[in-house]
Amino acid sequence: MTLASDQNINPEKLSATARRMLELRDEVLSEWMKRVRNSIKEAEHLPNPIIINTFPALYDNLAEAITPDYPRATGNEGTTVAAEHGGERARLTSYNAHSVIAEYQQLRWTIFDVLKMNDVRLNDREIYIINASIDGSIREAVNAFALTQAALQERFVATLAHDLRNPLSNAHLAAQLIKSTSDLNKIKEFAEGIMNNLSRMDGMIRDLLDSIKFHMGEQLHLRLKEFDIQEVMKEVLDSFTAIHGARFRLIGTSITGWWDREAIKRAVENIIGNAVKYGSADTPVRIKIASQNERMLLSVHNEGEFIPPEQIESIFQIFGRAEAAKKGNKEGWGIGLPYVRSVAETHGGSVAVDSSPYRGTTFTIDIPVDARPYQGALQPSRKPE
């Protein structure tokens, strides 16, 4: 089974070199993690599920891309795995842009070194595709990293302004009331109100400034418990099958993890619902569950009209819908997918999209198997009202 972002379930279609790459995936990524920890200070103490992130999907995408005639020009073409990686690095780590670039550079040389040590010879075309894929991934990851950091800073300023508004308004009102009365008892009462509100504002400012990771980003309130994802999938698919018939195919084994059961269930219902709504009615919807490096990858694939690259990010924005949905007069892609992203991010992970006219569309929820350590993850996506 490959971990490619297009949910490729038939690695036999790949070239011999690509299949050999897949066999060496664990060796490559293990060596890569060792090099990253030794060379990037910010990565030294990161837990494995966070440091590995979306790199298994990118690696398997590279295997697809070097295969002649496979409908993937580069490992980063038509997928958001690199952008999601950059966003996660901004939210969950102390990385800077140089750190993001360095770990992709380490991946490049680790791939070449491990393949060479295992007598896998790459031709000029394959070397070019791997280099082009990693260079493209660097650009996308760094851009997402910068945008996420900017959004977090904006969120910090917006939260500060929003939370200070009430005590400031209260203090202003008390000052106006002092001007309109000569009752000393009332003046004392209003003055105490001003002092209390000013003290409240001072404490809020100090707390916000001391919170270097800006923990004021809104998150879902998760109720984490241990359960088997297969149990949730059975409930969801039984419901969808009763309505839409036997067009759903589940691939994968049981994975027991610590997540919010209801949130995960609703997120899965959203992406399966989108697959039904926007996929070709006469083709199956595939749901694949895989576990890799202490992360769970739950993906939903459908055939049908693809999402153009320039529209992908808009479907994750509140009330943002892809043009296909708008033109097709279908409800959806308004709040469902932003919710899915929020669920994934709050669990310490992300949701990625892979879409092309030739590969269909795949949404992948990629989260740690144990989400308990990552509840402080920042979310820049929403602002206070």
C-alpha cells in the first residue's frame, strides 16, 4: 500500500525504480529524521508524529512522479501536502523559514544517499523530477509557513483589540458618569470601576504578551478518549449506504487512538458527503485508513470533476465554495470543510487535498494517533466577532 496523496492503491502500476523506492521508504525517512534532528535545532526534541508530518505522502508522490506515463508530473503537483506541512510547522513548532527549507534539503540528499547505498540507480529524468518536486515543495511550504505566521500575528492583534474593548468601554462610561454627578459616593464607586477595568486590561495585555505562542487562537473544545476508528467508520458508512447504496469501499485495518469521537465522526461525514455530492454517481467512493510513524491517515477518494489548484484554498474558508459547487447549484463547501480543517488542526494535524482530472479528488485527514500532547496547537483560521 502506498501513502501517496492520491490514494494510489495499485503500486504495480509504478515503475520498477518507483516500487523499489517504496520498499525503502521507512529506511529513507528514518535516516532523514536522524539527520534533521542532528542539523536543525528546532527539530531536536520534536516527537516523531510531528517531525514526520506529511513527508511519507510526499515521498510516495515522488515515486509516482518518476514513473513514466503516471498522471503526476512532480511530487507536489496537484496536492497541498507541502502547504499543509508548512502550516503545521508554523502552528506546532518553533521553526523558522530556514528550518523548513533545511529539512526539505535534507530529504533531497537522504533520498539520493539511501538509494545509492541500496544500488538503486536513478536516470537523469528521475533525478530532475525529484529535484523539481522538492524545490516546488520548498516554495509551497515556506509560503504556507509565512501566511500562517502572518495569520497568527493578525489573530493576536485582533484578539487583543477584541478583548480589550469591553473593559475600555466600561472605564469610558464610568468616567462620563463621574462628570455628570457631584455625589461623592457615586464618584468613588465609578472610580473603583475605572480602576478595576484598567487592572483587568493591564492583566490581559501582560498575559497576551507573555504567551509567545499566541494561545488565544480559537479551537474546538475536544473530549479526547481512546477508540477504534473502524467503529466510527462503520457507523458513518452504514448511514451513507442506507441512503446512497453500496458504493462505498473501505480499505485499511483497525487503528486505536486518542481523538474526539464526535468531532472525527462529523469531519468524516463532511468529506464523504462531499465525495458523494461532487463525485461521479456511477463510481465508488473509497475510504482508506493507514497508520504511519504514529500518525493516522484517513483519506476519501472520488472520481469526477476536479478542483482547480487556484480554488483549493477557498474551499477551506468560511462560506468559500469552489466554482464547481457554485455553478452546479449545489449546497456545500461553505462551512463543512472549514470544520474538517479545524478538527484536524485541533488534533495536531492537518487536512490535505489532491485533485486532478486524471487522478480524481482525495481528501486526507492526517493526525497523530495520540492527540493528547497537541492540544495547545494554534489555529489562525478564525477571528473574534
